[in-house]
Amino acid sequence: MKRIIKKVAVVGSGIMGSGIACHLANIGLEVLLLDIVPNTLTEAEEKKGFTLENKVVRNRIVNDHLANALKSKPSPIYHTKFANRITTGNTSDDMSKIASYDWIIEVVVERLDIKKLVFEQIDKYRKPGTLVTSNTSGIPIHFMSEGRSEDFQAHFCGTHFFNPARYLKLFEIIPGPKTNPEVLDFLTEYGSKFLGKTSVVAKDTPAFIGNRIGIFGIQSLFHLVKEMGLTIEEVDKLTGPVIGRPKSATFRTVDVVGLDTLVHVANGIYENCPNDEAHHLFQLPDFISKMMENKWLGSKTGQGFYKKEGKEILSLDLNTLEYRASKRASFATLELTKTIDKPIDRFKVLVKGKDKAGEFYRKNFAAMFAYCSNRIPEISDDFYKIDDAMKAGFGWENGPFEIWDAIGVAKGIELMKSEGYEPAAWVNEMIASGNTSFYTVKEGATYYYNIPSKSATKVPGQDAFIILDNIRESKKVWSNSGAVIQHLGDGILNLEFQSKMNTIGGDVLQAINKAIDLAEKEYNGLVIGNQGANFSVGANIGMIFMMAVEQEYDELNMAIKMFQDTMMRVRYSAAPVIVAPHGMTLGGGCEMTMHADRVVAAAETYIGLVEFGVGVIPGGGGSKEMALRASDLFHKNDVELNVLQEYFLTVGMAKVATSAYEAFDMGVLQKGKDIVVVNKDRQIAVAKQVALQMAEQGYTQPMQRKDVKVLGKQALGMFLVGTDQMQAGKYISEHDRKIANKLAYVMAGGDLSEPTLVSEQYLLDIEREAFLSLCTERKTLERIQFMLTKGKPLRN
């Protein structure tokens, strides 16, 4: 049966419920968000003469929760107007409305008695066939559906979103004893395709997959930190970006999530898994019990493992339980990995370390490998689901079995044995059967070792994806030090940046030109996309800084000209060029996006022209493009200056969209032309389809524009008066005013006496001239240097 989801009801509007409601609204669904009726009036309500029967009062809890969620940072919603897709109500007056909804998600407090009362109400009003799921993070699913109708039980399961629902990709689906298998198949596909999640079907075991392994990892560290005498700063240094984990690493993450949340899950595992071989590790160490007593729960109580006093961050000493100034952590082993770009390639080096860091990694990975291997088949029949869960739910770049493969399966077993652990029997059987790794790659697809069949089986769900890691070598057409060109099939090429932070320097520009040459002569089209953490943080400002300091202005002029010319080739090639931005897409990365034939953006794209932060204007066609896009919006009898001013302010304020949907408002993405993909894993495959479709429909190379309307002195005068006032009011510095005036000159088309139609090349020439003149300014060089050394903008 084909199932279409148009309307979803979310029962429970706390942090999690409101977050889920917002994400469902993000993808265009109509959402009903319900919560209980308050039993007392607030002081403000009493003053207004309200009673408990007043509708505003009855919906106060749900409305307050949703309002708080929408104000939170980072935002749970792609665009503020998407909140209009959410209707609020209460469970006493509005539960009957769920009869017209396609999916009902329960997100009330983690108490089985309360959940069962809610399900009784839902069963009374839902229509047969409607999906009902619980967002529980640990209550057994089989307890919840007891006593419910047959149809309810057939359409009921757990759907565990991770918090925050918009940003964390894990979507655990947990069947109940009578769940129809078709429901599981539907939710798995729906989670991936529509919600943008990594769907993982888990068994109905305590804490399911993500939290069972994640909480083990944290609890194991809590015991190890005391055993090895490590500080919390040292552990966070060892368990952060160096091994492909979030910057918040371990202790900062616990502070953000809340120690009470972690303790609740750990206690649940301790009580419900008496036969777990690591049962003792789920017992709380003394320092955790003391922190719970003191209510040092992290960010929510103002202190946890870290505490902010004024501008200073203090750290907790786990021996004395007193706060002290933070100490910088450094280890010789970590220094050895500085030249290794990818975390997956660092693990072999880390476990060989001769210092405390090496010892830590050996102990940590030995415990993790043993624990994970022993969870099969208890929490999942397939180990790849553990890797998927840890990557999607905890932000790990690599899952435990991928890390084990990177170290070497035999080496991992050696580590385990030296620490007193044994791998599960199936691991030894795997090696005995001639399989020396958990994963293999064949013909662009990832295969995993299938335990029952003792053979390599294709990881399901990959057919909708193109995984660049899997085809980089086998499908390579050309490469240099900064980029690789691969053939995606069907005559579509992909250009993947491989420079640091995917910055755009000479090697990347060469690769773009080469890729377009190949696409024009031998192929059908080109996708410019990668699967790194960020699409591109922009031009290589280190190179610009060196040329400017050495006063090599001719070389710098040529470099900027090459950048501009390359962006224009992206726009005016004889083959379609699709750009696929995601994550940070700043400066030159944004300029490249704006010059594509079409853009296939990930929903989580943070895009903008940020050059003001380093003391220059967009010089790779960005200033020209904003003037052109403003010109295209000029309509007869409009106040054209207002349109141009909006585009000028977008650049001048270095605005960055916090989602692809906001980028449409900024004019960076274009409605009716560019598209947004919620699941980043599908992005390259979708971009390839768009390129292929354009090629098959008969792509014609566009003609360069010579009809850009610029307003000349009329606009320039207004901008200059505005920047003078901003400086006089001390909103901007003198140098800010100088940069803004240069941008004004470009976007006004110079000081022409009247509105005039000009060519793109005319605007590019004055853009380049303005950019170069700013590179001669000492204050611009100070800004660039500050950004290179400190990683943040300088206001001088």
C-alpha cells in the first residue's frame, strides 16, 4: 500500500517535541503540536481576569514551549515562516483532531504510566492504519502497546530522534512485538528520503543502539580518566577533532546535553542489563554522584565539568572537585598526526604512541572494540548499524568498526588481549573464513561482513547515494594537489576539492578549468561537489596576504583575474555546471555557487559573502553578481534604489544564511531554479540527475550579459551618505566605511551620471580594481593576518 504523509500530530511539546515539530515543518508537513492544560493561572493571567477555561490559558504550555524552541540557538527551523505550518492545541480539547492525521508521534515525559494513558487516548481517536510512534529514548517498546487494539499494535513502533532533531541525523526505528514489517520499511525510507536522516532499525533493548554504545563510551572514559590520572582538558583534547569527533569532545558535550540526562540513561542500562559484561562500568563514579548532588549538571545549571566566570573558563579538578583555571593539554603523539589530514588515517599512528596519549587510545579502543563486538546480535544483527548510529547520533566521523578496520582487525584483537579483553566469537570466525576486514569496497559500493552467511554483503540503501570515497580512485579522470575529477557515470563528471578546508587557490582554479574543458569536449556535464565537512570556506587568503605584503600587485591582479574568469567559465561553459554546496560555503565558495547553471544545496548550507571580515569586497564576481541580481529585480515604477540597497547591505553586513532556505531571501539562491536536498548523502546523486537532465534536454551555452542596469551617481550618493552616517554614529570604523564605499562604487556601476546598461565584464573590471586597492591598505592586511592566525574577524 502506498502511504503518503501530509499531516503529523506531535503529542508533547517539551524541548524534544517542539524540536521534532519544527523539523517536520521544515520539510513542508502540516503539524499539530499538543500538550496538557495547565492547572493554575499565572499572575499575569489573573491580572487580565482570565479563567482556566480561557483558550489562551489552556494552550499556554504548548505555546510557551514552542516559542522557547523557536528562540533557541541554533534554530530548530530552516526559516521563520515555516513555523506557520505548526498549529498548537491541548490534549483535553484537541485530541479528537488526530483522526485526520497520518502519523502521530508521542513525545511526553519518560514515564510508562503516562505514556500508556496517552496511547489510550490516541487509540480512541486515530483512524485505522494511522502510524503511531514513540520518541522514547529507552522505555521498552513492547510495554507501551500492551492492551491496545490490534490495528494500533500493527502500526506502532519507536521512532527515536536525537536532540536537536534538526541537526542530529540518527533516526532509530524500534519495532514492537506486533509491528507490521511494512511499517518499518516505510519509516526507514521516509526517514532517509524526507527527514534527511540516517535510519537505523534497532532491537527493543535498553537504550537501543546509539545510547547503549555512546553511554558506554562516556562511562568507560569516566572510569579511565581516574585510573590514568588525566585532566578533563586532556580527555577533551584526545577525544575531539583529532579523532574525527565534535569540538565539544567528551566533557563539554556532557555539559551541553546535561549530566542528569546522561545519568538517567546510564542508570537505565545498569538496572536493565544485569548480564552485560561491562555492567560495572555503568555504575556512577564517586565524582559523578557528587556532581549530581551539587546540581552541577552543565550549561542548564551554569556549571558542570566547565564553569564560566566572567570571560574565563574554569575546569573541574576531578580529584578535589574544585574549579581551577583551564590548562592547555598537549601530547607528543598528537603532534605526529598534524600532517595527516583525515582522522581515519590517524588511528594507526595514535595507538602506537609512546606517551600517555598512546596508552589512552590503546585502552579506550580496546574496551570499545570488545564491547561493540559483544553487542552483536544483542542490539543488532548487523555491526554496520552500530557504525551508522554513532556517526549519525554522536557526530563521529568514523564508527567503531571502521576505526578497527583502520587500525587493522588483527592489530585490534592484539590491543584487546593486551588489555584483558576478548573479541566476540564471530570476529574470530570472520578472520578464519578469510575475511580480513569488516568492510570492503567493490564497484563504488560498500560491502560489510555478513555474520550468518560469513560473506561480504552490500550495505543496503546505497543505491540512492554516490559515495565519493568509494569511487575516488577507480573513477578518477584527472587530479592535482587541490582537487580530483571523477566520472559519476552517464557522462557526468564530479569535481571534488581536496585542499585544506576546501579553500580555493591556484590548484583548485586550474582543476575547475580542466573539468569544464573535459565536460565540454568529452562528457555531458559537470557537478562541483564534495562530501567534506564544508563545501568551501572561500579563497586562499594566505596566498592573497603573501602577494599583498610582498607588493606583488601585478601577480595579485592576475590571480584575481583568473578567479573571476574561472567563475565566468562556470557560468558560461558549453556544458551544464551544477554546484552542490553544503555546510560552510563562504566568500569564494558562495561566488562559485552564484555562478552555477543550477544549485543543488543541502538544507544545512551556511552560505554568504563574508569578505568584509578580511577587509576586502567580494572579488571573484560576487560584487558584480549582486549588482546583476538587483538589476534583474528592477521593475517599472519601482524604487530601484531600495532593491539595490538590500543587496548592498547583504554584502556589507557579511550576512550568512543559517540554512539554504534563508539563502533564497538573501538572493544568493534563486527561486524556481535552485533546489534544496534535506539528506546531504543524496546530494551528489541528485546534482548528477539535474546535470544529466539539462544535458539531455539540449543545453545551450548562455550569452554573456550586456544589459545590467546600474544606477550610477544616484545610488553612489545615497550609499556614501549612509556610510558617513554609520561612521559618525560609531556603528562602523573608518576602515569599514572605506570598504563599504568601494563596494558602493562597484554595485552602483561607478559614478556614471545616469542609469546605464553595462556588461558583466565592465562590473568585473571595477570590482577587481576595488579589491586590489583594498589589498594595499595596512588595515586590510591586519584583518587578513588576524583571520589567518586567530580564525576570527578583526574590527579595526
